[in-house]
Amino acid sequence: MYMRLDVFAELLGVLPGELLHAARTGGLLDGMTLPRRRQVRGAAVMFDHAEAMAFAVSWRARTPEPAPAPSGAPLVALDAAAEEAGIAPLALWQAVKTGKKLRGVAPPAAEKSAHGQLLFEPAAVAQFAQRYRSALKKSE
């Protein structure tokens, strides 16, 4: 038996588009490997029901990493944060502004915006860069 993508997304509490994007780009959702997907006639994306339910249980049981505490160190500019993670500054800026994830990893929260420039806490940037690189290695 199979479960439709929209039903699975609702079960997880995520947007169907976010789940579809994760399924198509490496199969990682917030760092967790999704169950196998099946594309059926009519372009509907489905997941095995038993695997989807097991994933949902582990999804709810996960403990999200807490945001690093403010360090008092000088804030990091968007360009430097993007360079540390190895991504384009525009991609990071769009992810921060829209709240979307990059390869299943949430971008660091912007602390301040000085003259249109986004600034980030250094510890949050380091944590994001490490998780993003880890997600890239898993998807290769």
C-alpha cells in the first residue's frame, strides 16, 4: 500500500513542495533520509505506507539542534557565511529571506541587517556550514 506525497507531508507537518523538493534532490529532509518514493502514472509521487509511517515516528522523535548561544563575537557578513558553507551568496540570501532550506538544512537566522546587509552569529554560521557540507556528502 502506498501513501500520497501530500498526505505524507501533512503527517510530517511540512509543506508538500518542501517534501517533494527533498525527495527529488537527494532524499534528505532536515538531515534525515526519506523513504523510497515511487512515481506512478499521472505523475503522482507515492511512498510505501509502512516506511512512511516508520519515518514519521522517527521524524517526531528527533530533537532539533538548538541554535548556538550568542558569543559576543563580531557578526559575519552574508558573503563570508556563504563562502564558509561553499554556496553562492544569492542562494543563501534567498533561503534566509524565504525561510526555505538548502539541501534539507535550515539556514542560520539573520541577526541584524545593516544597510541591506544580512549579518549572522559566527557559531550559527559554523553550525550551518558543517550541516550543509554533511548533507552534500550524503547526497553524493
